[in-house]
Amino acid sequence: MLRRRARRGERGFTLLELLVATVAGLFVVMAAFLLSRGATRLLTSESRLGAAQQNLRSGIERLRADLERASFMTSPNALADPDLCPPPPPSMTYVQGITYLLGGSAANTPNSAANGLLPDAIVLMGNFASSDQYPIADIQQVGGQVNVFLQYDSAGLATPASVRRLLSTGGEAGLPINALKAVFNDNPAGRLGRRSNIKGSSQLLALVSGVSIGANGQPLIALSNVPTPVSSAAAPNKRCGYDGNGNQSTLNPVQIIKYELTSLATNPAYAWAYPTDFPADAVKYDLVRSELDGTGTLINNSQEIVAEYAVDLKFAFTVDTSLVGVGGAWVQPLLTSFPFNETSTAAMGYVDNVRVNTLATPQRVRSVRYRLSTRSREADRNVGLDDGGPGLARYMVGANSYTRVRTAVGEVAIINQGGIRW
């Protein structure tokens, strides 16, 4: 009897109890799974949005840095500059610090129209490669080529500080020729140059065709078909040109860079940036920085993706609209700010291409406002949203398929054009 009671106390769960416990456990597991899946989706979605934010930050930092150097060590308007002579040859196109291209990226981004966007482009001219002017030792014209030798002393004692700084930054291999290429032609050739003399005038030189280091270590910059006038003895006060062998002049590089929204999917070097594993990548555009030669032609291998998944780029300007001073008289500046998407010819004529509109006065620009928008990589919304902000909140990449957008707006003072009265 006692043995039978002991066995009864040792019995396990019944089948019904096991079923109830199993079902309850499944509900707990399912709840945990659903909670985990929701958290994972949220984390993935927010990480994609964080990537868009990072793309936006890196893009505007690079854009701001280049805007600040617009017109640096060059002319803001080479056709109207009283200190630039002779004028640049007709083959040179973007001969001004800032050239605004309203809707200049729209043709490169076919999906923009579906989102109600008209992205701009902008072209900047300035010295973006260095902060120095390099004293010239000699200018020799040989046939159609002009060789410019920089001042250099093999013993190092008489070498100007700017040339020493230039040759001491030799790139990966530490070679002076690499430093020279990085500043003056960056392989392939195509950059411009500006020669300045002690009389206050300067000249934009034609395409840089090559650089080299002489046997004694002297840097040489070769220029193509450059008409470099020489001051004559009969006109000793002539401001244009250079005297003697040019050793009282300096040379600095001048670059023309373009910011636009486009796709580099056809460029094999950027295949990594355009994967095909996500449908949204089929309509992927990026903020691209390119370098142009003096004729406005793209320099090979100069394209650079500054911000991925960019969807909009806009510019607006504040200009000095006061009258030109007469006889050196001081004139109170009158600053006028124009909105984004300004299409008025009278208003935006300030930043027209001076080769097309000779009445344009881009040198009067005092600040540039920019608006850049980037999107997340994948669509995670099925409806659009316009919150009335500075740009789209969502970007359509397919039927009922939207990615989220982040936008930054800022303004840069064009310090190299401040105070210009002409």
C-alpha cells in the first residue's frame, strides 16, 4: 500500500498538461521572435538612414571647402578683370570664379522629374591644389611650347620657401616629381596656370601639358601655345607681360571643377559603387566632383564620388548690386539675396557664363547658399511625404516605393571676391 502511494506521488505530467505548456511556450517564443524581428527591421532601417546622413555630411564638407576657394589665386571674371591682361584665348570657357548651371544636373538624373526635382550644377575656378605662388626663374619659348622654370638652388640655400614646400611633399614615393604632378597637372595634363608679375597684373595661361624635374633638380612646367607678352623697353611701365626672363613673376596652378548629380555606373573604375543586388540601385545617382580643362572638357580619371545616393542639389546667391565706384570712390555695398530656383534673367545674370553673357558679373557674388539632399539606400515606405521642409522627405524609386531623404542647407561666404567694385 505504501509502495503504491509512493509511485502515485512520483508520476509526471499528463499529456494535456504537456500540450498546454508547449502551446504556452510557443506563444512566448513567437512573441519574442516578432519583437526581435521588429527591432531588427527598425535597426536596419535606421542604420540605412544613418548612412544617408553620413553621405550628406561628407558631401557638404567637401562642397563647402571648394566653395570657399572659388576665385582663389585667379580671376573672378577674366573678361572684365582690369588686372588681367591679355584676356584669355577664346578656347577657354569657364573663365570665372563661379558659374551657375540652373538645372544643370537634371539631364543626368532622369528620375528627378518624377519627384518634382530640378537639380543644379556649379562650376568653380580657383587654386584648389595649393596655397602658394611659385617664383619663376626663367621662361623659354621653344616653338609652340613655353617652358617655365621655377627658382631652385641645388644646394637648397636660395630655393624659395614655397618651392621647398612643394618639393618636400612627394606623395607616396616621396619623389619631387609626384608633388609637381599633384599640383600642376595631376596626370593627365589639363590644368591652367596663372602668371603674376610685380606690377600687379596677371595672365591665365593655356593648358599645362607636362611637368618634369631637371638634372639639377629644377622644376619645369611646360605650357601649350601660351602667348606670353614681354614688356618692351619702349614701354617700361606696361603692366602686362613680364620683364627679361620672367624672374620677377610667379606661377600658380588654376583648376576648374564641377559639382553635379550624375551616375558613374558606366565607368569600370566605379563598378563597386553601383551594385545590382537592390532594385533601388537602378536609379542611384551621386554627387560627383569632376575636373575640367580650359576648354571645359572633362579631364580623364578626375571624377570623384563625393556623396552617394544624392537626389537633389540647389544653389542660390547673394550679390552686391550697388553701382560701380567711379574714380576710386567708396560705394555703400547693397547686398541682394536671391532664392533657390531663381530663373529671372535679370537676377541670375550675375552668375551666367561670361563667354555667353558678356554682361554677367559673377565677381559680384558675395555668398553661395547650397542645399544638398541624400536618400537611404533601400525603400522602406510605400507612400510619399511632403512635410513642407527645404526638400523632399521621401524619394520615389518605384511604384509605391519610397526611400527616406535627409537635407542640409548652408551658406558660404566667397571671401576671395569680397570688396570687388568693378
